[in-house]
Amino acid sequence: MRMQQFITVTTAALLSLTAVTACGSDTKSTAVDGALGGQIPARNGGTDGSGGSDGDGKAGAPGLPKAGTMTKAAQIVNAYGACNDISTDPEDDDFFPGDETYDQKWGVTERGACGKGTRIFMFKDLKTFQAAYKAELDADRKESPNKGHRGKFLLGQDFAVLPDQKPLIRNAIKPGGLLMLNCHPDFNPPTGYRKDPALVKGCVLTDYFED
């Protein structure tokens, strides 16, 4: 059953969400329209853009937002692109066939779709999710070596977003937002972009997206 969410995001909340760590350069990249370059500190005392860990000394979630519920995750995503009509009904037309495979191996506890191809996955453990993505990518790269070079999922601490809207991606990876999970061995963003160690060896979290 589709649940219409009336999501109210105040101007103050938006400023807090998207600008709390905005202390990087104003230089624009042609690869990421409007995304800021420069050294971007994490909100919780994490990396300065050259790799590192969060305030607890753990890699993998430096300053990422935590949702707690699917509704809250949809509110966060809605700040970057249209996601104000979230459905958790697998029979809904917005759901993608095969997404149920994420449930067990990936530790996904709830799946949601908010139209235009954007899906949200709540998960129990960030490391389990990252490891499952890397294992799938390693297998796929045997036939398609370049697969995953741009990354795939936008990550929060307890949810992942699989967007089908490039403007949403560009907005979400601005300072204070989500980060892109990239596990391609040849991924090397331009200097000034984040390349934080993920919880799984061979994966990083980055604010660089090659359009």
C-alpha cells in the first residue's frame, strides 16, 4: 500500500543538513556540476579529504547522516531530489524486480521506492552492506572490467540510496550530505575530493561522481 508522506523540511533544517560542513573550496568541477572541491572535514572530526576515520576512530561512516526509519531516510533524500511519496509495497510499480535479493546477503531490513527510479534500502550493518556490494562487483568485473567505476550507492550510516536521477546524486554529495560508495580498484578521484576508507578493504566513500 502506498503511503503518501507529507514531508516538511524547514529552511533552517535544510541549511543545517547541507551546509554544516561547508568549508571547502568554491571551485566547480566539470565532472560534478555544483559539487564543491577542496578539503572537506567530516562533521564528527573525521577525514580532511585525504582519508581517515570518524570521531570514534572507525573508518566507514565519517559524518554520514543516520535515519533510523524509512520515513526519515525519505525525508533526507527529499532534501536532494523528489522523494516525498515513499512506498514499501513490493507490488508497487516503482519497485524493481530482483531487489529482494538484497534482503538476506546484504542485511537489508526494509526497501522503499519513491518514484523516478530512486530506491532506499535500510540495513542492519554498514560493513555487511559494503562487503556484499564489493563481492557482487568483483564477480561482475570478470566480464565487465569497468563496471562500478563511478560507484553505485549513496550511503548514510544505516541506509543506502540507489538513485536514477543524476541531479539527486550531485546534490546529495555536497558537504554535509551522503557519500558515494566506490569499490572499483582503479577509482582515483581528482585531488581535493574525499576518498575515505570504507569498512571493507578496497572500498572508499567519496564526494566525487563522474557524470
